[in-house]
Amino acid sequence: MVEERIEEYSFVSDGIPVKIKITRREGEFVPLYLVEVPKVDEKTRAIMEEIREKLITKVPIRTFEAIDQTTMESMKRNFYFSAVNALSKRLRGVSTARIKALAGFIIHEMLGLGDIEILLQDDSLEEIVINSSKEPVWVYHRKYGWLKTNIRVKSELQIENYASSIGRKVGRQITILNPLMDAHLMSGDRVNATLFPISTCGNTITIRKFRRKPWTITDLIGNKTINFEVAALLWFAIQYEASIIVAGGTASGKTTMLNTFACFIPPNQRIISVEE
């Protein structure tokens, strides 16, 4: 099988060393986004599952804690260090780096979205799409556009559980009677989820990631998204309370543009947001 390697890079996700390979493979109509993480044998996986169950029993998660971001982050750290301690006792002679990686896997399953958590921590990705359990997860890369990953969600029930978990943290719910959900992650990333049969191929989750460092007008001018003259005109229009419509297709940059120009709104003005 002919394979062309386009790019490789690495990062750490909650103690898990992650290597990303972007390749073009013969027979695939889009490049592949391949995630490589440390392998876990069945014996170790059984120990991890046992520790996970003990941690849940020992430190139950209450609803109000899951909704508050500060409390959730603190709880995540506590669970992580508890998992590291428990693994260190059960797996003698295993390196610290390996123990931290295993603890990361446990935390992703307990408090997160499993392998999707790794994708969420890749700053090069703008969008993560789960179309069903029948096909791989898709991602939109800032540099390479749409890519097919080697990550799959095991079942439709698992996708529904992930959607429900996201909803609970922001006081929303998704059910057969309420099969559509718009929500957001603790990080502010937007989430849309649907359940079968609203989505005919299976349950879906779409996560639109926001840039961790917000765009500024100088960024947009620097990357030639907008020129000085148009930026000055829009600033002038906002200052003198003119009406402006920002329109465009999906992922064309409407929210980025709005957030950037919101900085020009005088501090003594009120902002009212109306959403469907």
C-alpha cells in the first residue's frame, strides 16, 4: 500500500504522549489523521477498570460539581492524582511516565469523552465530527482541511452517552423526545448533537473548537483576511452605531469576525445576544 507522509507532530494529553501522523494513502479520497498512543494490554486494562470503579465509589460526582467549571477542574486533578497513586501501588516497576499515561486514559473515560479528549487537545483542529459508530471520526485541520481519523466510537449508545454527558455539564439534556441538542463544553467549544432517527445514519456529535488565544484585528489584517481600509470602515461603523450584517457559509469565519469586532464596541454600551 502506497503511503505519503505529509506531517508529524506530538503533544501530551493529560499525561498521555500522543503522536499525530497526517498521511495520504492510496485508495483514500482524503488524507488520514492517524493518532498513535501507548498500547495497553488486557491485564493492565482490567486493573485500570478496577481502579476506575473504585474511584467512582470513593469520590462520587455530584451534579452541581459537574456543572461548575472550577470545581470540575479541581475534581479532575484530584481523580488524576488518585489514579496515579492507585496505579503505582498495583503496577510495581512501571515507569512514572507510563503510570501518568494510564491515569490519563482512566480520566478520559471517567470524566471526558474517551479518545475524543485527545482530539480536543490538538490545537491544530477546528472541528470534530462523529457521524455514527459505523464510520471513523472526522476532523477539520487548520492546515489540511477535512481528514479521516483512525478513531471510532464503539457503539451508538456510547455516542448517546457522550452527548448526554456534555449536556449534563451545562444543564441540557438529549433524549428520544428531545433528539436535538445545542450545548457547549467547559472550554467554550460549541457542540451540536442529534439522535437517530433525526439523523438517519446514527447518532451524531459535532464539536466546533474555538481558538484558545482569541483572534484580534491585527491577526486578521496580518493573515490577509481583511485589509486596513475595511477594518477602519467597520470600526467607524460600530463607533457610530450603524447596522452591520455578518453572513457566510459554514466555517467561513462569521463567529471569528463577530468576536474580533466586538472588541470595538465602547465599554459603556450594552450587548444583547439573541439566539434561536
